Amino acid sequence: MKRVLVATGGGDCPGLNAVIRAIVKRAAQERDWEIIGSIQSFDGILREPTEIRVLDERAVAGIHVQGGTIIGTTNKGGPFAWPVKNKDGSWTSVDRSDEMIRKLQYLGIDAVISIGGDGSQKISQDLFEKGLNIIGVPKTIDNDLSATDFTFGFQTAVQIATEAVDKLVTTAASHNRVLILEVMGRYAGWIALHAAIAGGAEVCLIPEIPYDTQKVLAKLNSRYDKGKGNAIVVIAEGAVPVGGSLTSEQSDEVGYNNLRLGGVAHKLMHDLKNAGFEADMRETVLGHLQRGGSPIAYDRILATQFGVKAFEMVLEGKFGEMVAYRHPDIISVPLIDAINKPNFVDPTSDLLKTARGIGISFGD
Ligand code: F6P
């Protein structure tokens, strides 16, 4: 019997369960393969007692429609930075990667499939360099990995954000208001850009194009005549004004090393007010709604393609590589290349031209 360990790491994302199901169903077509799920990413291996579960076809039946991940996830700590509490109550981190690799050998694991975003794939690369047979599957709603045309979960997030814009349009029109929608995406403006085009926003502010508050103000004023009018602004959580900085805070959660982005809609609303904008404004922060619930069909299909490919890469021994989508093919690329170059919106791209072509202002 050969064993593949599957782990989902980082923030969750619609489609994770569809990947898990596809791995299990593809493996079931081969003789003598067992798929094991590690609970909450690699924490399941590092914990005592070990937290793992066998994933057979019965365990994954019908899960492709479910959001989240049936084996849990975490975006804290990890094998290279495991949080440990000091006697004085403070926290430090220790490298438990060698211990984890030994434990995987003891458990008879022949290969690992790690489903995760940039942070998780950096861990995959480091484990590969230590000799682990590991394959990466990219996931993130942010779509910020350059090695793949799209990550699963992104289109679902765009759909949710677009539905939010659609709803805001009707209430903005009723009240003659400007409604500002803050969406996720970290340092990439993909969700904001797609939702702004699909939903018909007037202003879209993304990290890749620092905005000038005066230009945003001018665009919004152009939408009003004698106090009557309305507008929708979609702003990415990583958007910055010209000469300004990220709106963020350091988290005090143990083992959480990411900056927590958020608050850009609130900041913009106040900056516009201070700049003299007179109409009523309200902010909506879409937050984790963008990551929850059932994946749309597109993401189920992409996730399923990734899962099947990942297991086939195990069969082919393509370790140290990551599944990627290069239209129309599902390919594999070296993990090291995948983690080195983020995928940001290109301000000169056709998609940006399309947005400008329908009058969307980027505040530049
Ligand atoms: O990377 C996915 C993402 O949802 C980002 O868009 C967002 O900034 C971050 O994760 C939020 O992380 P958390 O779930 O830790 O709040």
C-alpha cells in the first residue's frame, strides 16, 4: 500500500474540497493507494496525538459542492515556525520540519500534496529541499500567483463581490448615495477589478494604481446633478492613495505573521468628506463572505482538474513541482518559479483598458 498525505494550508477558499475529492477519486483508479488527510494543514502531523484521517471515496462523496475544507486549515505557524510558549508567557517559534519529515516516514507516507497559497507553497519548497516528496496545488481567492492563469476560488469570490455590487446599486440609487465596497485580494486588485467591471462600478481602486483622492472626488461629483445621483466605488483592501501607505494592523494572534489589511473603505469615506464631498456615503466591508460557501461551477471544475493532475504528478514522481493552469492546459511548474513572482494587475493590460473604456475611474 502506498500513501499520499493531503494538507490544506493558509486561508480557506471555495474549491478546496473539490480538489480533495478529485485526488481521492483519481487515486481510487490505481491499485493500492491510500489518501490520508492531515488535519489543519501540517499541524495534524505535528500534534500529539497525530490528527489524520483516511480519505476514501465514501469520505469525499459529494463534498465538491461544499465550501471550506473537510480537513481544516490554518494560516498560523507551520513546521518551520511552530509557536511555543515561554515560561514568562511570551511566545517563540521553533523549527520542527525535520521532526515532521521523520514522522511522515514513520507513518509510511510516500508523497505529500500540499494545497495552499504563496505562504504554503514556500513551505512546500522548503520541505522539498529537505528531501520530502511534495507536490503543490495553488489556491487563493486573491489570484496572485503568476505561474497559473487562475487559482480556484477566485471566480467564486468575484461572483460574491459582484452580487454585492448589484445589491448596492439599488440602494445607492434609492438614497442618492455613494456606496463604497471594500473587497479582499491582499496586494493584488484582481477581485476589485473583476467585480467593478461585472457590477458596473464607477470607481475602482486597486493596489497596482495608487489613487488621487481629488480625482476620485471629481469622478463622484460628475455623477451628481443638484444633489441627485449615485455611485459605487469598489476598493481593494490593499489600495493606497498616492504618497500614502497600506491601511493595516499587526495581528496579535499567536503564530500569525501576516499583516491584517482592512479599513480602506472607511478611510476613503473620511478622506472624501474632508475633501468636500457632500453626498451621503456608506461603506460595506465584504470580508470573509468572499471565502465562504459553495464554489461556483467554474471553480469546481478547475479544482477538480488540479486534484486529478496532482495525483498524476505523484504517479509520475514530479516532486518539487506545482500544478498550474495555462489555458487550455493543466501543467506542472517548478515550485521555486511559482513562489518567486506574484501576479499583479498590469495597468497596461486589456482588462484595464476595457474598464477604462466603460468609464471606470481608477483615481489616477
Ligand atoms: O489570502 C486570502 C485572504 O482572504 C486575503 O484576501 C485577506 O487579506 C486574508 O486572506 C485574510 O486573512 P484572515 O483569514 O487571516 O483574516
